[in-house]
Amino acid sequence: MTTRHITLLLITILGVLLTVSIARAFDHTDVDTLMTTHQCARCDLSEANLSGIELVGKDLDGTNLSGANLSGANLSRTDSSGADFSKANLKEANLSGADFSGTNLAEADLTGANLDKTDLSGARLDNAVWTDGERCKQGSIETCEKEEKK
């Protein structure tokens, strides 16, 4: 195989990988909707960088925020019921008074987050990092069950 063929092959592989990566990312229209209206029920915001965003009292019901960066965000009093926050970065986020019932928080990082009066009924917390930096056990629902220290 010549150098030209190898170069073309590598460019083709890179193009395919970028296409697959882009296909899995958030919907830019949904991000525009969120930024314009500050509401986005049932939107795809997966893997979006929304750090520091102010969404006090907004509707995020059923929204896909898996893998999103929401560090330092203010989601107090939001309706986030049924939303997917799996693997999301929620470090130092304000979630006080929010409705997170039925929310998927599996593997989310909640280090330093404010959960005062947050409704976590039915929320999945499998392997999430809790506000104190400790990991929740697999199967944790509503409450972060922690591994017993040895």
C-alpha cells in the first residue's frame, strides 16, 4: 500500500468516526430553544456544555441531559421529572426545591450540589457521586446508599 492510499484510508476512517460522534451528540436546535426560551421539555441536550446556566423554575421534564456539563448551573425549582442526567456533571449545581422524581442520575457527579428540598422520589442513583464525594451503591433509588467502610 502506498503512502497516498494509507493517507486516504486514515482520512476516511477519521470522517466516519467524526460522523458517528456527531450523530450521538445533542441537538443544536434544542440548545438554541433552551438558550432562547430557557425551557426545553423532552429535548436532547446530551453531552452539551451548559455549565453555569440559569434555569430557575423552568421545565426540563423528560429532557435528555446524559453526559451534559451542568457544573455550577442553577436548576432550583425546575421540573426535571423523568429527565436523564446519567453521567452528567452536576458539581456545585443548585438543585434546591427541584422536582427530580423519576430522574436517572446514574453515574452523575453531584459533588457539592445543593439538594435542599429536592424531590428525588424514584430517582435512580446507581454509582452516582454524592454531594460529599462518595459513590452511591448500584441499585440506589431515592437515597444514596453508600458502601460500608472497611
